[in-house]
Amino acid sequence: MKRFISVFLLSFVAVTGLARFGGASPAMAEPLITIPNGGSVGGYSGGITLGYEFSLSEHYLVNRIGFVDDGQDGLFESHQVGLWDASGTLVSSVIVPGGAAATLDGFTRWVDVETMLLGPGTYTAGAHFPTGSSGGGDLPQSNAGATTAQGVTLLNAKAAGSPGFQRPTNNSASFPGIFGPNLDGGTVSTLPATALVNVTSAGAASGYSGGITRGWELHLDHAQVLVDLGFFDFGQDGLVEEHMVGLWDSMGNLVTSVTIGAGTSSVLDGFFRYEAIAPILLSAGDYTLGAHYQTGSAAGGDEAGVNNDHTFASGVTYLGSRTAGSPGFQEPTNGSGFANGIFGPNARFADTAAALTSVAEPGSIGLLGLALAGLGLAGLRRKTA
């Protein structure tokens, strides 16, 4: 149902941010903005791009982009929506098709997009309206009860100064309160954490010399946002010493690392103690997890679990146990005799309702969420494997 109201339109959608989940009960994926009920606003010319500028104080993971369907009865036409970073670079864009082809969830029709991880910063979202409100074009929604995801601050309503799909840079006086395009995924800190490998029984401990790095190789069949690294606590009673844990890509580059503290300083989840890292979006491919053991098992060092009961997270394939050929913290590349795994190191990723599909750099890669923003508005209705 498209309601027309004489006014200049503008629209906005909000976005959310990141933190780390630890302690508080995690929420499932959530859109940037939640609109409780319908209601539309019109009064805009066709051919322009409307949107909003916003800032993120936390990381936000995006895997769907949407456009508002105010009557929940299909869109009048297709809309191109896009996201620009603070420098004006188009980070990503997508076409939300007309009609009812896109999935309807609430008052938004969604299209799956490549997974993106937006870091803290300022962004501009915009949606192109080929047809104006007087010609029967799709209308944005306006509702004072709309809520935004954690970590999002709306800065200014924006409209392009000329026709065509482009970054909307002109401020609009009518703001906030009109919603068009939207984003879905979730603020990283609010998403459940899932381990790459889940060990359900400690199994046997392994004997080893001190000073070496041991671990395992794995394959990811889709992108994952890594949020924690962990180390095996055989007795679930604290670690004898601290351990450096790292993740290497298939080229041997160290992607990230962290120190897991001695004793019980690091958070225990199952048989692993974890420390948070800055969220990293990993593409599909092969990786190696390694942990450094300063003290050998014969001298009372922490044990690695082998031959234990375990399962892997969806999309994770075990490629074999690995050990380094010389002392020091380094990528373990040599094969090991433990066919069933050496699970000293582990990692957790942010789990979303939809499958992750691609990679994006925080800060310069983003989620694209769009909300209309228009000029002069006068009326409205409107994630242990």
C-alpha cells in the first residue's frame, strides 16, 4: 500500500556496532533498524538518491541488505542501494528487486549480500528512487517507535543534488524519522560465539617437549568473523603458564595472535580458556592454529587434548594435526602422528542466522544499509569449533 502525502522526502536507516561477547547473554542477528508498524511518507521527485550519514562506535557484521515495503505487498520497482565510506568511496551496492521477489521480514524485503564487517567510523547509506511519489513510486516509512541496533549514531539526513545513483551529500532539514533501506546481520558484540572445535571430553593428554608450537590445520568453506582465540585447559582448573596462540593463513602469514594468561585469568568455555581479539573477517580457505608450549609435559607443563570426543562447527573441515620443527612461537607446518587431532589452540567466531559468504575489511568495507533520506519533508505517516 503506497500512501502519498505532500512533502519532500528524506529517509534514514540506522546502523550498529561491535564489541566482544563475554558474559552477557548474546542476542541473535538483528537489523540496523527495527520498524514496529507501517506508515509511509511521500512528496519527492523521481530519479534521486536519498539516505543518511551515520557513525559506528562498534563493529557491525552485514549479510543482508533490504528496502522497506510499507504495505508488505511488494515493491513498485527495483531500487539500487549503496554504502559509502567517509572518503566517498562506494564500499558496496546491491539491487533490491521490485515485486515480491525478495524475502519479506517485517516491513523490509531482504537480499543476501557478501558478508561485510564494518569497523568504527562514519558512513553514508543511500537508495535510488527511479519514480517519484506522485508517479506511484515506493515510499519510505516514518515511525517514532523505530529502534536502532547497538553502536549506531545517526548524524544527518542526506540527499543527492542531481539525478542518478550516487552518494547523497546534501544535508536535509527533515530528519530523523523516515526509513527506507536497511541492513541485517548484527553488532558483533551481541552475536553468539561458536567454537571451531567443540571438545566434549578431555580425552588423553599428550607428552611433548617444551619450547615448541603445536596445533592443527583446518579449512573454512565460508567466511567467518573471528572474535576469540583460546587454549585447552585439560583439568578445567586453570593453566600452569601463559601461552601464545596464533592463526596463520595458507601463505604462512600470521593473521592474529593473543596471549592466554596463566591460571584462571582467561574466560573458561568448556575445555578452553579464551581471550578476545579485534574482530577479523576471514575468507573461505585453509588456516593453521598454533599454540606455544614453553614447558614440556614431563616438567609439568599444560597438556594438549588428543583422542578426545569432539565435533566441528558447520563449515569447518579438519585437515590434520601440526607441529613446528624447531623451538619458538611459529606456524606449525609438520604433520603429527595424532590423526584425531591436537587441540591445544582453538578459536571462536561470531555466529549469525544467515551463512557468511565473503570478506570485507573493517573500516573500509562495509555493510550496506540504506535508508532513504530526502529533502524537505512536511508530512509523514508512516554468532568450539
